[in-house]
Amino acid sequence: MGPRAAPLLPLLLALLGRPDPGRAEGCDLQPVTLEPPITLFYATSTVPWGCVSSSSLRTSQEVHVLSAEWSKAPAFPLKVSVMPQAGGCNRSAVLVLLCAHCSATVTSLCPDLRIHTDAHLSPGTTTALGAELPMVTSEEQLLAWAQDTYGGITTYSKLQDPRWVQLRLGEDARSPPHCIPQEHFNAMLYLETEVFFHKMKGCSRGDTQSTRAAHIIHLQSESSSPITEVNLTLSCPERAVNNQILILQSRTNLTWSLSVNNCSIQFIVSGNYKITSMSPMLHRGEHLPDTEQGLVTKAFEKNYSVIASFSTIPPSARISLEIQEHEPVKRVPETPAAPAPTASLPYLLLVMLRPWKCTDETMEIIIARSHLEPIKDVVNITLRDINCQAEKNATHFMLKTPLSHCGTLVEDRGLANNELILNLAKGTVLQSVRVAFECMIPRELFLRLFPTAAFEAPQTELEVNKEVFVQASMRWEDHPADLQLKECWLVAPGQEPMLLVQSGEARGTGVALLEGPPSSHGRKVWRFRFTYAVPEGGRVPFSATLKCKAGLQNNTIFEKVLEVTVKDGWRPPNNRGLGLATVLGITFGAFLIGALLTGGLWYIYSHTPALSSGPLGVSPSGVSPSGAATRAR
């Protein structure tokens, strides 16, 4: 390209939709050394170093080792919540917490949990304290001590800048025999943590005096990440000026769910997004570059010439962002309420009730109001998305939502996790109790009947000669492609069974297969429609049974039965006349009634005395009407 063509470069780049690198000149991103303009946390299950093993199965307890380090001295206690496995507190457990020069609060519902730690435990700790940790100078020494003391290590996790940690107890015989630490270890099976982000960068163009500032979050893309929705909570100072913009970059098939508190700020978002505090409506974002230089250029194109913060973080389902004052004051930030549960009465009560239940497509919360009487002053109950609020009647709080809504995260292990938030009125202050929970999605076949092809509002009513729509679905995380719908039948009393589907093909008159939604998180869906007709001269049954079977190639079969009521809304009344038995019965009844009436009338007539004269003026007693006796002559 010659010298005359050089001025055309910005125009060509604009036509191709690419940022002009020249726009980012003079803005070299550097680490923020002063007090950062934002406070950023994100949830993750990937730890810098970690491992899992089955070595503790041969011992009398499971052993979990946590080692926490901070880039800066923490200003508040580390919150560690130890959750029991699905079956409850079945085994004794040991927590080894290396947290030098820190304070920690450890809560657990398992009374047999023992702690070995060098941290200062806060009064809220609810577990038994074991012997002190020995003096160790490395992670290797810590793991060696735990191995020698207990004979095995269940999990090990090294944490960097944690705010809270949620550890799930449990062991897996399929884990490696030895716990050998690995870098960037995915601990999703047993751990989730929220960490501070301290590596933000910033810059400004040297030729500008503008105070218009941009905050950029670049969410790294990982092909193996199951995350499809990011919940971002944004908080701003009370007197925030509307001269800032937030740029959120991610892969295009990601949805950002934004909860905005006290903020007047502009957004540029890639993928789709919704602002839950305003409307649940989904908005389409725009394509954003995926490089630092490209994102900085994008901010400059919008006339924001100060990059107040640029943060590159790994994939995360929950992010908390607090924008500080434009000229921050040196102060210790208040600690927002962390999702990690505390051992309060409401928390313990909700964990004991376990009011959540999941199918393969819905989550349901049902809490009897009588169970909440010890708490008092319950304002409302919500999920992680506070717009998902439970309805209440005289006896219960109830909430039912699809697994794709309300901030629910569906994991590939067949678990759906969310938070149950209990809002209590304490005087004029609203107090929230948060309980993180996991809802097991049953590994079974689900069968639903719908009145329309929209597949909404399932029912259990089957109308004669009217088309209905059937959905069979199941989650099988291992190999969902191996699942097949073997057969479906409709069985009604007194009639031959009606074969609807067999080996993935429609059978019978009026049966047609329909295209189902794409598989996600190991869930497979089959759909078909059919019309139920009663044979000529047949009787309409009161009920019928829909039976379906799904299976794997290894002949593992899952069966589901759905009982339905049959409604006859079309069939005309029966006009075939009366049968012989009916005619004979009516005839005999009429004869019997006539005979009884005749006999009764004769009896009455023969036993009633006469009150008038007989024929020809002669009375029955022989006395004339004049009263004189007659004589024979």
C-alpha cells in the first residue's frame, strides 16, 4: 500500500467493522497503583492449584485442605461455609485451613466437622476446633502433614484473594488415588468461591482534559465453559455523575443479566442483555472486539477518553461491581452481604426444610407458612434474581420457574443451583438471609401432555377427536445422543392398546413426530402429536394411560406412565333405541302397577257403607222414604 493509500486505512477498517488502532494510540494500559476506581468480585470454581483423590475412602474421615493467600491484607474475615453432601452428614470430616494473619468465620451443619487452622476464628464459627496447625513453610509440607496425620486427602484447593468459600463435602471413588496438585484446577465438583480482582489496568489519552470515564470488563472465552448467563450486580455512589460507561465484552452467545443499584450509566454489551431492575425484556447487544486495543478504541469512539478500569477475568456466572467515588477517599470498604450462609435461625430452618424440588425443566419452591412462624416478619421470598418472588396465600409461599430463568445455573452433573433469599423486616431495616442450594435433577423420563403446539401449560386431560401434543424428555449427562425413545402407547380400559411411537418412528393413524428443541446440558426432548378416536360403537372411557419408554443402546430402559382423564366433547348422544330387556322391564312394571291400583280400588269400594237409597226408591233396610214400614198383603 503506497503513501497515497495510507489515509484510506481508517475508512477501510471502518467499512470492515474493525477498530482503528490509531485511535488507541497514546493510551498504554498500565496496572492501577492508586486506590482502584472500582471494587470487583467474581465467582469461580477454578483455583490456582488444586487436586482431588479417593485416598480418604480407606480412612475414618474425609479431609479437605484450603490454603488462602491475599495480594493485599484483607479488611474483613474470610467466610467459609461447609455444606453437607446430598445424603447428609454421613462421615466425619476434617477441614485444614491455612490462612496466616487472617480472620475467618467457618459455618457448617455437620456437627462432626473439625478444624485445624492458623487463622483467628470469629465468634460466628459453629464448628469444633482441633489441634493447631504445625509450622509449615510450603504447600508441600502442609499436604504431607495432612497425609501423615489422617492417611489420605479428599480435596486440596489453593485460593487467591477469596472473599467467601463454599465447600461441599463428599468423596468419589472414581477420583485419582492420590491428590497431586495441578495448576488452574477446576474444582466445580466440590467448591465455589468469590474472589477479589486486583489486576485491573487503566490509562487516558494524553491530549484530553475530559472526565468521561469508561470501565471495561473482558470476560475470557473458554470453549469448555458451561456458562450461558452472567449475573452482574452494579452499585454506584449516591452522587454519581452520568459521565461513565460500562463496556461488557464476552462471546456473542452469552446473556448478561444486569442488576443496577443507584446507577446512571451507559452500557455497551456484547451478546444479549437484560436489566432486571427495570424490565425482564431481552435486548440484543452489539459486536465488540476481543482485544485490549480494540476495546480501548471502542471507548474512544464513544468519546470516553479515560479508561478508568480495564479488567480481564475468567468465565464467571456471577460478578459484583461497585464503582467508587470519582475521586476516591481512603476508607475501608463496607463488606456487602456475601451469599455464603450464616448459622442463623432462618438459615438453619431453610436448610432443614429443603423446600426446593426440580424436574428436568422446572424448579419449584414450596414453604408452609406455619414452618416460618419461629422467624416472624417475613416480607417476601425470592431467588437469586430478586424479580422472581414467591406468591403467598393463607398457607404457603410458592414459586415455580423454568430452569432457564431466575438466575438458576444448570451444571453438567445434573444439578441446578440458585440462592433462596428470605427478606425479613427488622424495624425499619430490611434484612436478607441467603441460602445457596443445589437441586438434584432426577435422572428419569418425564412425560407431559399439552393442548397446543406451543408446548405451554401441561395438562392431564385428553379430549376425544381432538389433537393433543406429547413431550417426553430426560437428562443424561454422560452421552445424551445415545438416548432413544423406544415406544409410546395409549391404553384405555376395554379397548385395544394404541401404539403411537416405536423406535423413533410414528405409528398409527393421526400420529406425527415433531421437531424438539436442541439438546442442552445433557437434556434430550422428543415431541409428537396424535388424535384419540373412539371406535364405532365403542364406549368413551373415563380415563386412559399414556406409557412411554426411553433407553440406551445397552438396553437400559426408563419408563414413565401418565394417567389422563378422557373428555367426550364431540360424540353425539346414543339414538339406537331401547333394548329387549328394557322393554320387558317397563312392560312388567306397568302391569304390576295397574294390577295393584285395580285391587286397591275394589277393596275400597267393597268396604265402604252406602249413604244413599237403593234403586226404585227402596232403601237397603226395607224402610220407605216416608218412614212407614211396608206390609205384605
